[in-house]
Amino acid sequence: MSKKSRRKIRRIQRFVFVAGWLVIAVLLVLVIRTVVNGISGDGDQETQNSLEAAGTPAYGETLMAASVSDPVYFNSAGERVIQWDLITVPDWIERDLLPVNEYSRPGIYLDDVDGIVVHYTGNPGTTAEQNRSYFENLASGADETYASSHFVIGIDGTIIQCVPLSEVAYASNDRNYDTISIECCHEDESGEFTQATYDSLVRLTSWLADTFLIDRDGIIRHYDVTGKICPKYFVDNEDAWTQFLDDVEAD
């Protein structure tokens, strides 16, 4: 056998040897990640997380979430990382999720949770349950109307969750894909909220802001997105809106 042939054989042998170890290393990494993910749990904790609990990865994640205990954090690139299986909706919120449908719960994942948008229903005297039913009835497609909200707060302060936190709700136009929306019921055309509604709005907004690491500037009105007079009382009364933000920070 010539020297040239022997060198060729040795090169092939080295290649096979290195490739073999690379394959073993990759398999070991996969095994370790599987074990770590198994220890962290599947997060089968609530209907609200029906999609995210099935193993949905955190959005924008570039670091291994299993090594971080906080449900939401910013990674080294400044990106918000959300571990949905670590977020538990408080028991003072009534969860009555809409069925997945084209018009009010499309089942599309949010790109991020970078803000909270406050709305008013525009239907004086209606209840949280009635507004939630309106969203569900849109699923028929008869009106070809796209509308919903993550939460609806009633005149009596009841909070109903209609859409999972990880999904898009059709409420805030260009901000549908990176915000959580809250609709508030009101008694009359002024749009002013009852004390019970206001207190629940402060409590819910504060919890969302703390959970998703959203600062004061990230709490906005529908008006701030499109110029629509919504929520009316907070648009007509800037001082009341400023006081609301102060109350959220103090909660």
C-alpha cells in the first residue's frame, strides 16, 4: 500500500473518530436538557394556560429558562423571558375562557407582554358576564366582528378572564400582539367606574405589572394607541388617570 493511500486512510479514520465523539456529545446534551425539563415540570396548572402548559417555550427566550426561578425576567440581551408554566392566576379572578374561534379568541400566541391597555365597554349598565357572553357569541361569525379582552371587570368589581394571558385578544389594535387588555363596565354615559370596579382595576393592573415587569409607562389607555375616547372617563379627566397610575404603583 502506498504512503498516499495510508495517509488517506488515516485521515478517514480521524474524521470518523471526531465525528463519533461529536455525535455522542450532542446526544448527551439532549439527554441533559430532557432531564432538566422533566424536573421543571409541565406546568399543567390551569385552563388559562391550556396552550402554554402543553410545553410552549417562553417567547424571545435565549437562555435556558429551567435555570431561572422567576416566572418573568430579562436575559443578558435585554429581552423579556416569560415562563408561562410558572405564572398562576390569582383565585380572586374568575376564569371563564372563551372557546377558540376566529373572531374573539384566535389562539395566537403573544409576541411579548410589554404593556397593559385599559378600556371601557361603552355599554352603560351591562355586567361583566354579559360582555363576556357578547365576545363568545361573536364566534358564530354572523356579525364578522373581531373583539375580545383578556379581562372584563364588572360594576360590582367581579373580574372575569376571557382569554389566556399568553394569547392575543382583539382589543387594542396595533398593540394586540404585545399587551394584556382589560375592559371595565360602567353605570352611565360618563364612563366613570364604581369604586368596586376601580379597586379591582387597580388590583388587577398592579398584579399584571408586577408579574410581567411592566413599568408605569407601559400602562396605557386605548386612547393612547388609537386616539379613541376609551376609557372615556380617564380620557376626559387626565387627573383621574394620573391618580390611577399612582394608585397602581402604591398597591
